[in-house]
Amino acid sequence: MKYGIVRFPGSNCDHDAFYTASQNGTAEYLWHKDTTIPKGIDCIILPGGFSYGDYLRCGAIARFSPIMREVVTFANRGGLVIGICNGFQILTEAGLLPGVLLRNSSLNFVCRDVFLSVANNTTPFTSALKPNQIVRIPVAHGDGNYYADNETIAKLETNNQVVFRYSDAEGRLTEAANPNGSINNIAGIINERGNVLGMMPHPERYSDDLLGCSDGKAVFQSLELFDKSNSAKMVEPTSY
Amino acid sequence: MHEQSTHHLYSEINVTSETAKELGLTTAEYEQICGVLGRIPTYTELGIYSVMWSEHCSYKNSILQLKTLPRSGGRMLVEAGEENAGLIDIGDGYAIAFKIESHNHPSAVEPFQGAATGVGGILRDIFTMGARPVAALNSLRFGNLDNDHTKYLLKGVVHGIGHYGNCFGVPTVGGEVYFDECYTDNPLVNAMAVGIVKVGETASAIAIGAGNPVMILGSSTGKDGIHGASLLASREFDEKTEDMRPTVQVGDPFAEKLLLEATLELIASGCVVGMQDMGAAGICCSTSEMSAKGNAGMSINLDLVPLREDGMSAYEIMLSESQERMLAVIEKGKEHIARAICEKWDVPMTEIGEVSDDGIVRVFRFGKQVVEIPAYSLVLGGGAPVYVRESREPSYIPTVRSAEFTVDNSLNQEMFWKILTSPTIASKRWIYEQYDSQVRTNTMNIKGDAAVMRIKELPGKGFAVCTDCNSRYAYLNPYRGGMIAVAEAARNVVCVGAEPVAITNCLNFGNPYDEEVYYQFKEAIRGMGDACRALETPVTGGNVSFHNQSRNHAIFPTPTIGMLGLIEDVTKITGSGFRASGDVIMILGNSSREELGGSEYIKQLTGNILGDAPMLDIDEEKRLQKATLTAIRSGLIHSAHDCSDGGLAIALAEKAINSVGSLGAEINSEFGKNASQLFGEMQSRIVVSVQPEHIDSLKVLCTEHTVDCVEIGRVVIDNFTLGGIKTTVELLRKEYNSALETAVLG
């Protein structure tokens, strides 16, 4: 799988996403001022960080970057997109995902390991995981409190669009296990079409055994599986 | 007495010795300036001298002592003080740049921005050299947490550090936080950063080549931080300090992130002749230091400097400490390369002058020349004053050392919980979870005695880093306190499996004109020097912060040490927590002394810091560290933890709290009989857990190194038994992990 890692001014997990993506597939950087996406990119990652300083509102300025128009087109044509942390915030601002990420309920930035319960393993990003499998992946954010109106939440739940939920080590969806106050312990969601994932935890940070945990690698392994099964079926699924 | 011969120079205000005094210069210093110039300085010139000759920039009262430290040798690539940060050869063509610096006074006045810009400043020191910052640490000191102002300062400082480091994208991986009454009005905020650079691809803070353009990069210049270095950082606190808030700078980590990327690309492109960040004393410090270093001069037109408001005077522009700015000398003819890189990163770059070859800094504003100063006369190592200060043993020392205290062993259990939950000892989780400790995916462990980081550029290798200073020891015995700070920092990196190679230091003291304070300073440096020589960890640089006092009351002498250790093989490292039940618990090192002086136990018992600092035999320490490191590298040790604040009882409790799963300890009754065995802070001890099959090999290794090695108990599941203390790992964790948060949030 070929990944395109978007670098916004203020992205700071761009190196990490690049490093992990290239351990699992191949990767190249995409620049925020670019107006085209090179041919052959299968999956675009919007990495974590503080794009444009997160001034005004997290992700609110990044969505107006020239590259974002291309990312939206890419996604609308079925290309795979992952937004991690700040990337998730940008996806909601860009309208590719519903809802919004509010300030953490503690009002503090929080960096710690959390357990995630896999709510949907039928996506291209989670097929290497089992239903309700528990994975340990870190969060690091000040604004990760997922919020949407009741109707949207109900729709997300009905459509099975919640992909990850914060849980304890046994998979219980407790308040204590929720690091930021997200509704229904939501940690990651997917769009209706199933090709755009947004998640606050950082799978790219725990993808290397040397760092003590590699549970995050499953996301990249899932994408490789998807790539293999697709390349058998389709020719250039995302070319346009 | 001096002729007013400034015919071609313009002065906004007529200068007299009174003006000099208002800017913090002494009459003698004013006379010296007139002598150097052969005339009365202009107002802008006087402002420049006042900051360049301030304690903060000139080290005038400390440099003679600093020169007694071992400042070269080992793996050092530049001598201490030569560049913005120390540089250590780590082999295979790479080097580590690291430095620690204080931002105490700004943080006392405005904790959020003070701490944030402290982090910003130290990060700039690292990347100005061409190194990418890969780790940040901070060493903090506050008053007692029962005070609302202390809570305000702590929350502000922690938010400030997180705000800046998290956004910039450097993992904050370690540090220390102490609470003692002496820091109530004068907290300490010491920020440290570590970066990695290829050898030979560093940039130097030098101006050479007449005609080369001088560029200012980054943010525009405003009226913030004027006289931060001279009037705020170089004098003590009084009732006017609140009014100094406008001298504190305002940080913008996003601007710094762009400046980082642009700077590294500029250096890599080969168009940079020299570069220096603008921290303390802004444009005047960077222009004069870079010129002096290159035996060059500069001609600067302030009308070209991008300003945040119109009409700023030459004085204000020269002294502004607006953040996120760099001064760069670019090779003539390569301006277009520099411009393209800065445009890519949206970093403003403006040519404001050029290098000259006559050693004179000339500054122009509104078409008039306002400054003409020999660069050399301004800087440390050049014409800046150097003072010999008198010292005298403080009168409190005999009193505190001979103080009597009554130990009641029936209180041991109660004292254990008191000590374990005191904010100085308890978990700092509430603080460190507010810092991103993992960005850049190099962080291997932050829960051991030192942070362990891998080096992606050198697969298999890593480094360990920590900060350390127990200022109570330095208060009771400045010489030994200085020595212990170095020894303990080295012990900490050894405990994770790294070889200590060099230090950076941040020396926080009171008013150097007070002979008793100067004694503390001189003695602490003597102790540090002896320890650094013995442990072969030279001093790469650092910073001195004097005038940490308020209402005639100085802080404890606090010589904070930042220690760097190297790891040859990242698969051979250790954590502090127990790893398997059935493992044997042993103490390596000193087993002959029993002391309680300066301990947290005495603090909890009497409310005071009493006794003498623990004994330290530096040769014994060195043998212990060598033996432990060899044992870790040979895979003989399952876990290692320095026995320090709170003594053996706390070291064992922490090993249980940090254990894999829920592992406690059962300690033989003879090792927890009395308070000094439990809580004494005897030096040169490392508590380890060892698989039974490795005991014999470890004993042999210890004998070879002439290091004592005593079995004291076993690792067990769930329970913790030591002397009269019987509890569970679950309860230890609950109390230890929640104590600080409860104390802060109430």
C-alpha cells in the first residue's frame, strides 16, 4: 500500500506516520500547498499535531489548505483516508466526518495509554482485528471529546460507524476509561461509505515492539490486507 | 570627566551615571563603559551594555568559579560555553546537543508564559546548532502545596510547559518536582532539551565574511520582554516585582515549529555562515556575540526590522525579547536559497544589515546612527566585567547540622504513608500526563530512574537522560550537595542501563553579593567539579541563575544537573519495577552507614531540614555504578532503582508500584528495624531484583568491583511487607498515584 502523509504547517506526527507507514508499505509526503495528489497513492494520512497552531479552532484553518480540496475529492472517489488526532479534527472541520472534537472534559491535555474496544472490524482499517478485541494505544490531545447531536450519534450507532471505543482492560465502557468525555466513549468513527476513518488515539505510536507495545500496527496490517485483496479485484482503485 | 564627543551619534536621552543606575549598572561599570568608548554612551548604547553586562548575560560573578569545572574532554565536540549548547559525540557520525536553562524569574511573575518561553528558549538553543530536538525535560521547585499561590504557580507552569512542548512536537520525557517552603515566592523552572545532529552538519553562532548579509528570521519585534535579562532576571524579588510582568515575553509554539523546520533546512542547504537564536537581550546579544566570536563587526539598520508597532525606538528594538526569532549570517550570493526555504515554511526573513571586518557593531534608526560599540567589549570572555566575590560559611550551617531530633520507631508505619504521599515523593502523574511524552516515537520508557530514548538514526542505540538535585543536601552541606547531585544523576542513568557521559547544569542561587550565598555557590561548584572529574562526566555548559530570593530570604542552593547517558544496545536496558515473583531483592553498594540527615523523614517529623547531608564516597559510588552497568549489560538484573529520597522503604514501594502486574516485596525483618534503615537516604545504593539463577554470577561480579551486595528479601505477588509495614500493592498504587492530584485540586 502506498501512503501519502500530508504535512500541514504545525503537523508534528508527520514523521511518526511516515515512519510507521513505510515499515508496513511505502510512503511519501504531501505538502499542504500542493494542488494535486500524485498517482498511485492508496491511502492518505492526516497526521497529528497542531496544524496552523490550532489557532481559531482545531483543524479549522487546515481545512482551507489547497491540499484539502484534493483530499476531499480523493475521499469522494473512494480513496482511503485516515485522520489521526489533529487529522480527525481536520476531517470533521472539512465535513468528511460528522461531529466535532471538543475540549477534554478535564480541561487538561492528556497523554496516556488507553484501551480501545474494537466496535467494527469490517472496515479496511480494522479487518486484522477481532470484534470487541481490546488494544492498547496512546492518546495525546487537548481536544478529543467527541460530540455530535443525538440524531447524528443515533445514526452513527445504527450504521455501525463507531470503530473504536475507550474501554478498560476488560472491555467495559466505563467513565473512568474515557480520557476526554466523548459521547458513548467514542474514540474513532468512519464515514458512511467506509473509506474515511478518524480516530483520536495514535496507532502509529504503538507499532514497534521496541517501544513496548505494537497494538497499533493492526491498523496498518489491516490496510495491507485490504490492499492485497483489492489489487486482485481492481485496477488502480483510487486513480482518477 | 568624559568629553561628549558623540557628534555623529544620536541619543534619545542624555545619559548620566544616574541613568546607568536605573538600568542596573553600577557607577564603576558606567565609568568602565565611558572608558571603553572614550565618550559618554548614547542611551541605546547604555541599554545594550546594561543587558550584556547583566548577571544573566555576562556571568560576571560566576565565570571564575565555572572555569574550575572540567569543561572539555571525553566525548565533547565543543568546549563548554563555546556554542549555544553542549555537543557530545555518540559515534557513527552523530552527536547529541543538550542544555538546561532557567526561566525562574519570568515564571514567578507570569507562570504560564514564563514556563512556555523557557521551553521555547532552550529548544531554540538546540536547533540553532542544526540539531533536531528529540526530548525535553524540566526540573521544577515550588513552595508547599497548602498555599493557593503555589497551586496557581504549579498549574500555570505545567500548562505553559505542555502548551509549548506539545505544540512544538518534542516529547517531554522527564524531570523532577520538589516542594519546599523556600521556593514559595521564587519557584524554579529549569528547562532542558536534547537534540540529534550529524557531526559536521552543525551551525555555529559566528559572524564572518565582510559584506555577508545579516538576516532576521521569524516573528516580528515588539515591546515584550524589554529588560527581561537585566531588570527581571538579574535582581531579587520585592514588592515591585508584580510590576515587572511586561518584561515577560509571550510565546508562540507554532511560530517556533515553523522556525525549527526552516532553520534545519537552511543549515542543511549550506547557505548559512552562522546563526544564533534571540533569547535574552534579543538583537543586541545576538549581533554582539556573533560579531565578537568571528572578530567581526556588523552594521544594522533597525528601520528594516519587522515591527509589531510603529515608532519603536532603537533602544526598544535592540532590547526587545520577542520570541521565536533568529539572527542568521547568510553567505553573499546565496540569499535566494535562504529566501526560498523561508518562503516554503512561511517564515519571514528580512535583511537588516551586513557583516563588517572592523569589530564594531553599528546601529542605525530613522536615518541616524545610534550605536558604535566594539563587539568585544560587550561579551563574556571579552570586555564584560569579571568579579571576584567574597564568601563566608553561612551562620545557619553549624546550627542545622548539630540539631537534635528524636526518632520514634513506633511511628514508622505512619511515617511511611506520610512520606509516600508527600507531594515531593508521590507520583507526578498528574503533571506528566499533561505533557506529550511520545511524539516522534522514540520514547522507550519514562517510568524508570531516567528517560530512555532510542535513536532512530542509529538502529540499536539509545540514550538516557535525567535531571537531578536534592537541594536540601546542598543547603545543609553545599560541597557534598553539589557532589551528590552529580553522583545521583549518574546513578539514575546507570539504573536504566546507560553509561553516564556528560552533564549540563543549571545553577540556581540567591544574591551573589551576599557572602553566605556566594559560599554556597562556590562550594557546590567545587563538589560538582570533584564528582564530574571522578565519574568522567565533563560539564558541557548550562546556565547560572542568581538573585533567587525574596524578602531577604534565599532559596536553597539548587545546582540542578542534567545527565546524559549512552546506551549501546537498547535491548539491554532495565526498568525500575519488579518483573517476576520469586526474584531475589538485593541492595548493591554501601551497606555500612545509617544516616537520617536531610531526609524527607526528618522533614515530615520535624517540619525542618536538619542534620548533615548524607556521606558520599565518590570512589565507592564509581565502583557501584560500574558494577551495576556491567550487570545490566550482562542481563543479570531484572530491575534496578536508585535508593534516594525517602530511603529504602520508598525505593521498594516504588519498585512495587511500577511492577509488571501486581508484584510486591517480602523483606527480611532485619532490614526494616528502625527509621534510619527504612528512611535514611544513604548514598551509593541501588536496589535490584534478580532471578535466582543469576545470584551467584552477580555476587562474583560485585566482588570483582569491590561492591557490597546484600540479599534483603523476595518479590511476591500482591503483598508488601517491610519492617512493621504490611500492605498491598493495590493500596500503595492508589495512595501514591492520587496524592499529588488531591493536593493540587483539593
